[in-house]
Amino acid sequence: EVVLTQSPATLSLSPGERAALSCRASQNIGSYLAWYQQKPGQAPRLLMYDASNRATGIPARFVGSGSGTDFTLTISSLEPEDFAIYYCQHRYNWPLTFGGGTEVEIK
Amino acid sequence: EVQLLESGGGLAQPGGSLRLSCAASGFTFSSYAMSWVRQAPRKGLEWVSSIIASGDRTYYADSVEGRFTISRDNTKNTLYLQMNSLRADDTAVYYCAKNLGYDWYYFDYWGQGDLVTVSS
């Protein structure tokens, strides 16, 4: 099973700052990684797929990068609506797994 | 507009059963794999099960293998999750999710979620 480890667990930043979220896989998963955003009481929303492709309607301030075992989601300048929990997920093999999440909170 | 509407959740006793349904609209249901993802209270996301577009192949997390069965009715645009031998640690919000593509196991649309509580 591919284990995805996200860091940090919590990121405290101010609006306008840059956020860098990490997702590390326990084995090489190529580029088979997605990122999701979840706000309280809401379903997750797909942000990125195959590491660096933005999903439909996702703003350009969200950038995904990485391959192999190390991946990063960068939010270039945080907007108020970006404060949420972010999860990574792989599709390399079965079972599909999610990372434990990174909470981006307002400093 | 893609819509996914779950139903069938609620309270079940340990060892009991529930069947979740997910009514889909706004896309060609029979062309996409579908999945269930759950989230225990105050916890992260956990993939539960997926089914290919035709319904001929299914996949399960180890935690539910042998107890849960995913199925679909492409004539009714509906996804199902039959949950048997329920345990307390199955308590979660269960999301129905549309896969990004025929064989792309990412989830681009999600239902609002349905709470399943397993307790005596």
C-alpha cells in the first residue's frame, strides 16, 4: 500500500502569503497524484490531478509539481477562501490512499 | 450540471446492514467509473470502493473487503453501496464521487455526503 505523508500538519499564514504543502509517497508513484481542498461541512473539491494539471475552474494561483515520491502544492498568494484542509491522493495502484491532510489556517 | 445525491444513511447496530444509494445526473453515468469515499468524524478521507463504468470490475479497501459491495444500475443512473456486518469504526460520512475519466481514479465531483452511524 502506498502511504502518503503530508507536511506540515498545520500551516499558519496570512492572506497574500505563499503556501507550500508537501506530500511524500512511500514508493515511486510517477505523476499519479491529485490534490483536494476541503472546507468545514463541505465535500472535497478536486484541485490538481496527475501532479500538475489544474482541474476545471481552479485558479492559476494553485500550482502542483513533483513526481516520483515528492510532490508540492503551491498557492502563490493566499486568498481568504483558500484557508481550508488540503489532501493528496494517489491513483498508482490499489488501494487508492489519501494523505492525512494539511490545514492552512489564518495566522 | 453534475449532481450526486446520496441517501440511505442513518443509524445501524453493530453487525447490521445499510444500503447507500447515489442518484447521478448531469453527465453520461454509464461512461464513468464511480467511487465511495468516507470520512470518520474529525478525521481524514478514506477511499472505500470503486466500480468501473460497465460495472464488471470492482475494487475495495482492505477495511471493507468482504463486508461491503459496490454496484451500479446504469439504466437508473444510480450507484449503490451495500454495507453488511457493520462495525463502530464504519461510522463516517460517506461520499459518492464521480471519477475524472473512464479509467482515471481521481474524483472530480462529490455528493454532499450521507452520515452512517454504527452504534448500539
